[in-house]
Amino acid sequence: MKKLATLLLITCIGFSSCEKVINLDLDNTSPKLVIEGNIYNQPGPYIVKVTRTVGFDEANNYPAVSGATVVIDNNHGIKDTLSETTPGMYLTSKINGIPGYTYSLSVTVDKTTYTASSTMPAAIGIDSIFFEKFIIGNFDMVSIKFQDHADILNYYRIVEYYNGKREPDFYTISDDVYDGRVITYSIFATEDNDFLFNTGDEIAIRLESIDKGVYDYFRTAAENSIDSQSSTPANPLSNISNGALGYFSASAFTSKSIVY
């Protein structure tokens, strides 16, 4: 699904980043490891996914990596060795996501260790969610309003659920020019419904607070997608060491839903 547009409205119109699918710049060099891990401020277990890239002329189906040693620990003495539940999928058993904690990830494959760390910010509450008309045309938008915390660098990722299904797009915001202000963020209906909401549609918006390393990953993923029509995109800026692709994120989120 594609979005028609995205608006970041405060007292004026600003800009945000959106991305449908994270495209990796693949060539015929040696395959690279791809690591995707998330910890949330919600009860686990959490998943770390480990795969490998393939050449650009091969099917875009990354093979799972089995037999990796995957460990997550935090800065409060908890260490969790993950279990592989299905090929390439590693599951936590005792780590918990707590705002303010820093989490470190270690993935060892073929005697090479890849590391990353992420600090979970405080969750930011959504004050309200509502529908409104776009200023041009007969288009409805679903909007959320939230208060940015002043004097703190805040980074956000916004995810939409349409009738219970998570949309592939995401949106990123940095508060570098909006520090301490009330932010209103608006998203159009999906192209599948001619950009119009239908009576009974349920829209849920999840507001994730992320750290700068995770923000940089998704921000560059979005920029690469925008540029990919005219040039070969570079890979998103990973926060994982040793040349691995992907990201490791400890994020806190809140959500609200509304029925049209």
C-alpha cells in the first residue's frame, strides 16, 4: 500500500520521512549478515531475526541463518541467551524492556561477532487521535497530537494499523526544530480505498520513541527509497558493528485507535 502524502503540522507545514520497503543495495560481493532486533516497553518475549543477503540478480528472499549465538544484556546485570525457535528467529526468555535502560546485542556467526546497543527512551503519550479534512481535495486524514518533551533530543517512528493490519509504511520525526512543542501528525487513507476512509474502518497509530542510532537507520532507509528512482541507493545507516546490515532497537511506544 502506498500513501498519498504525509504532513507534519505544528503552526506551519513541515516534513517527515516515509518508507514502504527497506531496500538494500546488493551486488555480487560476498553475502552480508542482516540482523533485525526489537525490544519494547511491553512484556516479551522479543525476537532477533538473522538472515543473509543474496546477489542483486537473485530472488529477494534472504536465507535464514541458523546456529548463531545471540545474547542480549542490559546495564543492570541481566543477560539473556536467546533460543532459536525457527530457522533464523531467536527468542528472549528473561530480558524486559524498561525505559532508561541500555540494551546490548551480540550475534556470533562463523566465529565473527556483531554488536549493537540501544537505549530505550521514555514513552510519549498520544494526547488525541481524530479525523480531519485535507486543505485541498476531498481527502480525510487521521491525525494524532502529542506533546514533545522540552530540552531533550527526541526521535520518533510512527506506524499505522489499518483495520488491524500493520501498514508497511513508517514515518520518522526528529524534534530538532520542534523541541517542546505540540506536534500534530497526519496520515491519509490508503490507496486501496481511493484515499478515502470507509465507515467502520478502524485506524490505530503507534508512536514509538527511539534513540538516535535507530532514527538514523530508518531516516536513511526512507531517503534511500526516495532517491532510488534516480540512483542506486546506499544501504541504511546500521547501528550494528562489523559491517552487518539491519538494526537493533530498544523503543517505548504508546498507541491510540479511532473508528471512522
